[in-house]
Amino acid sequence: MKPISEAHVAQPGLAVVEVAACDDQTAFAVQELLAGRWATALADGPTRVPGEPGVRLRCYLDVRQELRS
């Protein structure tokens, strides 16, 4: 994965969440849960790190907005 950019955490309320999951489907399910609550920049797709189990997915959140119900 690319390094986290300073712009992604430049203000209070901005967050970067990295998901580690056993498979793509699980990682995307977690991303959908986050996107259902906060403004979220969706990830292009999970990445696999050679020698490490599962997949990783990074989401960028803006939690300054009110929670969606």
C-alpha cells in the first residue's frame, strides 16, 4: 500500500482505516458498513502482501458529518 498522505489526516475528523480480512468479500463488507455511516472514499480494491495472510483494504473517512442511520 502507498504511504498515508498528510492530506488524508490534515484536519480533525478525517481518518484512515485499514481493514485486514481473510478475503475480498469480507474486506468490502466492512468498507460498506463504514460507508453506510460516514462519508467514505472507497478503496479501489484489496491488496495482498506476499507472505502475509488475507487481504488489506484502506478507506478514507470524514467523521465530521452526522452519523447516517
